[in-house]
Amino acid sequence: MNKFTKYDTLMNTGLWKSMVFEMVICMVAPYPFLHDKLYVEYVEAYDTKITYQINDLMLFVMFSRIYLPVRFSFYLSNFMNPRT
């Protein structure tokens, strides 16, 4: 863990980059206004169209947030204490 002084801010420590990255990841979620929106892709090899709902794709990306409980459990365990 890093030790910070009272003069350290979010900007001068560089922690704002990871915070913005986490905020963007957490913003990805299925939204009601995208309920009927579709993503259609044509596959030439099979001469067919594949249709996905945008909310289903966003739900798939939303599973990347599994790192949050894992990181929280690391903070509670002996793995992240100052003695290790």
C-alpha cells in the first residue's frame, strides 16, 4: 500500500487514471432505452446474418466487473497487509 501525505491529491499521485478506467467499466450495463436496439452482422462464409441485442452485448462486457469483489477480498486478507 502506498503512503500519502496531506499534500497528495488525486491528480498529482496519478490515481485519477485508474479511477476513470474503473468508472468507465462500471458504466457499462444494460439500459432500458436500448431494449429494442440490435446489432446485425453479415457472415460471408456462411451467407447468413447474425443478430445480437445491444443489451446482451453490454451484459457480456459487464462481467468484467468481477474484479471488484476479488480486489475487495484481497484487501481484507493477509495478502495485502503491510507485513507481507
